[in-house]
Amino acid sequence: MSAVIEVEHLTKRFRSVVAVDDVSFGIEENTITGLLGRNGAGKTTVMQLLTGQDFATHGDIRVFGERPVENRQVLQRVSFIKESQKYPDDFKPKHVFRTAPWFFPHWDAELAERLIDDFRLPLNRRIKKLSRGQLSAVGVIVGLASRAAVTFFDEPYLGLDAVARQIFYDRLLEDYAEHPRTIVLSTHLIDEVSNLLEHVIVIDQGRILLDADAESLRGSATTVVGTRALVDSFVAGREVLHREGIGGLASVTVGRLDPAERREAGELGLELAPVSLQQLVVQKTGASTGIEQNA
């Protein structure tokens, strides 16, 4: 596979605020990548820069090998769906879907119709009268039915209820399998999307903390639980991602353990628990990382 997006030493400043701080990464063609991080981490700013909606302060961005800003050849192959997507007040969903083919040459009207039914979206209600969930459904439908070569979803599905979000995940996977393309998902609902992701980029305070294959991250950390003395002895000299304690017990998250280390932990009577992708991201970006917490 080749990189469809290449970013080198990208920085974006808003006066005294550094929103994106000297980041470099690539996104491979025909993959689903998760852009993960806390509120204000810089996720939306990165997406705006990649889609040519803002200018970088420093650094270089290439999408399909070209700079995206004011580049029609690039932007007509890109779809960017935001949580706060704006439409004219007098628009109705039917107007959005009627005009979508003007912007997306690979628009699939059949898929759009199916999704409209799935989300039970009222086509003739004015946009300003739609509920948050219905407005989210409009964006999700445009993002999926556009079949753009690169599609960015900046948390537009947060307004959907649990059932509707599952419909979105199912339809995304189904259509991605039949029509591979590059999809970037920005979300806080990491556990919900973790099984969709092939690659993960974690950003915090404008910097990249993790940039790795999702499969390699699954099982890349383990929580060791047991008496404080035994746990402290076992984890001595290892990278500690997170530490908690209550009374004489301790729970410490460390990096990947090999089979011999796992056997050693079992012989010591320690319990080992896998760390989910969401837990890993929380521990990488949380203020309490590596700090003893007593309850």
C-alpha cells in the first residue's frame, strides 16, 4: 500500500496557542484510521488542515501527492463530515441529498436511500427543525454515500443513539468491504470503534503520542494486579503506563509481556488483565499516567 496522506513537521498556531505542534505521519490508502485524543487535543485542526480548510503555520501536507489548499483536483476526491455540519436554514434533507452529486462524482443514490430508511430520517423537515440525532444522520449519510476516495468523519455520529451508531458502524464496514477507500474517524467513543480500526494515531496537546497499527496495539499493554510488594517487585525496571493502589493491593499497567514474563507473573500469584484500546489511550493521555493513586 502507498500513503495517500503525508504530513511532515506540521504546525498550526492560533496567536499564542499551538494547536498542532510539529507532527509528522502518513495514512495509507484504503485503510480505516482512528484519529484519537481528548477534547482540544488538535484532532479537528488536523482534519481542517488535511482538507484544505485552513493554512498551516509551518510544515508540509500532501494528499494524493499534492497540497490540498485551493486544489480542486484534491478536494473533489475528499469528503469531510463534521459534528457541527452547517446547512442553509431553509434546506431540508432532501435538498442536501439532491445537491450532493454536484460535489461527489461517485455519489451512490441507492446507498443514500437505504441509509435514509435505516436512520428513519424525515426528508421534508427543515434542517433547523431536525433533532441532533437526525442532523447527525444527514452527515453520516453524506459521508458514506459520497464514496469519496478519502473520507473524514469528525465525530458526526455523536448525536446518534446507540442503535443508530451501530447501524453506522455496520454500514461503514459493509460498504468499505465492497468499495475500499481511505477513512479517518475522529472519536471519543474508542471502545465502540476499536474493532473497525486498522491504524491508530493518538494526538494530545497537539503532538502525536501513538502512531501504530491497531493490531499491534491490541495486547501491547497489560495490567498487573496483586499485593503491592509483589507487583512493585515484578514491574521494577519496566515502563509503567498507569498505577493505582488501594490498601495493600496495587494495579499497574506496563508494556507488552512475553510468554516467559507471563509465566513468571503466574508463578508469583499475580493476575494479568488485557488493556483495551480505550484504556491505553486514556492512560497515554491522562494526567494520572504513572502516578500512584490511593483510594
